[in-house]
Amino acid sequence: MVKIYPRSEHCISRSKISENALKVLIRLKKANFEAYLVGGCVRDLLLGREPKDFDVATNASPEQIKQIFRNCRIIGRRFRLAHVFFGREIIEVATFRGSEPDESDQQVVHEDGRLLRDNVFGTLEQDVWRRDFTVNALYYNIRDFSVVDYTGGMQDHTAGVLRLIGDPATRYREDPVRMLRAIRFAVKLGFSLHPDTKQPIHQCAELLKSIPSARLYDEMLKLFLSGYGLQTFEMLRHYGLFAILFPATDKCLETQEQDFPRLFLIKALDNSDKRFASGKSLTPYFLLAAILWEPLQLAVKKRMLAGENETIAYQNAANQVLSDQIKITAMPRHITQAMRDVWFLQNKFTRTVGVRPFRLLEQVKFRAAYDFLELRAATGGSDPQLVEWWTQFQLADEELRQKMTTPTKGSQGKPRRKSGRYRSKVKSAIQE
Ligand code: ATP
Ligand code: MG
């Protein structure tokens, strides 16, 4: 049954809505169409948070929307919808989806239950049931500023509960990415998963394998680069989803007796969350290089045992690890190249004599590689003294740099060997 919350019963103020979104809503209204804000923006406004973007739902068809807005493009195949452009801001305007599968080719369901195309248009009442979570199915009506709720989303919102609309297993089968969305929203909003929403995830996790790798890459970035990477990682592992996204890493985490791979990854995620919190930019390649570091090490070890020299082993292992991962999450080439750079520079840090340190300093990815080295040192994976040396080297003037890189007796600039004593520092590094 529908429940309408009038303006006096909710906290959404027009002053918090993007001006461009308001323009779209008002223009649609003036053209005699229904127009609502829907999805994450309503959910976030109700929490008093600033929405990431504003989505509009309407009974106007994509073609009708295009007639109203000149600055508009129709996009999508699986879901056709309109993007209305205002400089850098894009307002996504979607036509209500119908609920009944029809005979035309507008809706295509794969034999495994996945919805491949869904372009049957309908009414708001039908559109509601197509949405994923009840808290994502609240509609802010521009006509009277009320919130329309068909699914009990407002109550769930107040209780901090994330609940899938309809039968959870069926909804996960229709679109397995909803499992990742469940984790992402639970962590981001601090909501708990409703028991029914939680229950089928383990069993349905494998279904994610059917998702195109480009879409999984996009979802993966949202999961890890939105400021809650560490919590997300823990929860994905708990539900067996991390193993689908990063099987090689998951295997390392399971089989290695020591805590190091886990600690390294945790520290990497924690660092990147802290960077996000302080407003710094996050680069996908750094985190991806960290996530796949242990599988890389394992592959290098195997290859070296089989007789490959270190440099060749690193190159071949990187090719292998990256090509396996790309099948699951399609990483663009510039990202994999940057990951390789960060990885390959790691060994070069051990050369602290002669011209090599100067050359390393000039590498484009020097800073990222140095940060990576620091992260490894903080979790027992490399020599903290080496990090210290590089910190000083960067700060030093030319004269000191020359001094630092002049060979002393017995020093040939050979790689330093790791010693066990760093390991005792691991715990404190993580807890700091
Ligand atoms: P945010 O933009 O903050 O990440 P959001 O909820 O707005 O969160 P979007 O991906 O922008 O997420 O989607 C907008 C809305 O579209 C959602 O709130 C939901 O109602 C609906 N939606 C998106 N993806 C799906 C899906 N896979 N299945 C069902 N409904 C979906
Ligand atoms: Mg959104």
C-alpha cells in the first residue's frame, strides 16, 4: 500500500537539491509529465548528506524527454534513459519501468534469470518494484514536495535497514551486482542488511561470474574508492564475494600462514580511506597494485624456482596476474601499465649507489612506488631503513645526494636482505 509523506513529515528541503535537478523536474512538470527525484539522492537527503548525483524518474518516454531538453542524450541499451547535461553536471532522467514482462523484444531475460534488457515502460507504481532496496525506492514528488513510499522504505530508512525489494534470491539472480550494491550501501550508510537480504548472498555469490568484466570493474572501483575500502573488503570477504572479484588474492589470504599479505592489504585500504577522508585523490592503480601484490609475489616465486631470472620472472608473473584479473574486472590499459610501473620499481629501490637512485627519482611513478614501498615496510614486507634512506634522499640537496650515493667500502649497491626483526614491528604499524 502506498504511503505519502507530506513535506511536513520529512526533512528534504529544496535548498539541498541541485539547481539543475530542480530545473529538470520543473520543466517536466510544466510539460504535464510526472517528475520525481528517486534513488540514492532521496536516500542521502533524508540522512542529511549531500547526494553524489541526482536521478529523476518520469512518465515521459526517452524521446519525449529529448524533445523537452536540447542538452540531452539518450543512452543505454539494457536500460534506455536520458542524460541531461548542464556543464559538468549530468541529471539522469529515467522513464518508469513497467512490471510485467511483455511479448515484444523490449525485455530480455537470460536463461540464468538475468535481465539483459528492460525497456518496457510503465507507471510509478510499477517502477517501484524494479528498484533494488526499499530505501532506494523513495520518490520525491515535485508537485507537492511529498515523498511517495510503496515498499516501506521510509521505515527501513529510519531503522537503518537495507532490505531488498521482493524475493532476494530472485532479485540477485536477475542482477547479481545487487549483492555488491548491498555491501556498498550497508557500509556507506552504516545500515544493517535485513536477514532475508543477507541470507542468500553466500549461495548466490558465484552468479557474479556472469557479469561483464567492464561493469564489474566499475562496481569494484565504487566499492574500494569511496572512502570505506577497508570495511567493504572485510564484508566482501565475509560473504564470499571478494573471492569472486579477486580469486588469486583471496587464495593468498587463505593459504598463507603469516598475517603479512592480509596486513599489507589492510594497511593499503586503511591508508586510502584516510586519504579519501582528508580530501586527497585516490588512484585506482595504486590500490589495485596492492590488492594483486601477493599473487604477483607468489607467481614470481614459482617462476624463479622454475629457473627464470628475477627480471623475467617479474615481467611474466605480472602478465599472468594481470591477464587473469582482467577477465574478471576489465582494467583499462593505462591502469595496468601504472600497476606494472609501481611493481617493477620496487626492486630498484634497493640500488642506492651510483647514478641509479637519481634515475629512479625521475620516474613518473616514483612517488607512487615510494609510497608503495613505505606501505610494504610498515607491514614487514621491506626494509624500513631503506624507506628512511629514500625519504632522506628526496629531501637532500645535491651535495648530500652525491654523498649518499657514493659507494663505501664493501657496499656494491646490492639488494639488502630482509631481516626478521621488521616483523615484530608489524602489529604496531597496523595499530598506529
Ligand atoms: P549512489 O549514486 O549514491 O551510489 P544510488 O542508489 O543513487 O547510489 P545508482 O547506481 O545511482 O545508485 O542508481 C540509482 C537508483 O537506480 C538506485 O537507487 C535504485 O533505485 C536503482 N538501481 C540502480 N541499480 C540498480 C540495480 N542493479 N537493480 C535495481 N535497481 C537499481
Ligand atoms: Mg545515484
